[in-house]
Amino acid sequence: MMLALRTRRAERRTIARLTEAGANTAERAILLEEGGKVSAFVYKRLGRAGALVPAGNDRYYLNQAAYDAFRGRRRTRGLIVLAALLGIIAVLYFSGVIT
């Protein structure tokens, strides 16, 4: 749980830094700070999603459309997990296992 919180915080900080710098094109790309293993994980994940785009010379910019799609997929996965858990709890409740 703590790792998930640290990951989300690193992601929020990265996106905020890119947004505040106006880094939304290759010409406006910025250097990202090295923040350890969690930040490296976040950078890789955002890169695989196409949201963090390399512009050369260790500079990156934000592809907002790809980031929005990434967030939408994550939200969908979360809702699916929540629905599955609620379904399991309902089955256990109505079968008498949980009272």
C-alpha cells in the first residue's frame, strides 16, 4: 500500500512539473530529476504509456492525450476490481458464509 502511495505521489509530482513548465512539445521539453527507484519506475511506466516522450539530451515532454488515456485505463481497471470484490462479497453474504 505504501509503495502505491509513493508511486502515485511521484507520478503527480512528475506530471505537475511537466505541466507547470509547459513541457507539452519537444521544443519545450525539460530535464527530469532523478528521484530514485520509485521515480524511475514512474518514468518507465509513463514512457510505455506514451505519456512521457523523450526529446533527446535527457529531456522529456508530456503527451497529454496519452496521459489522459493512461488515466482512463487505470480508472477502468480500478472499477473492474471494485466490482469483482463487491460481487465476491455478495456471493459470500448470500451463501451464508458472511453474516
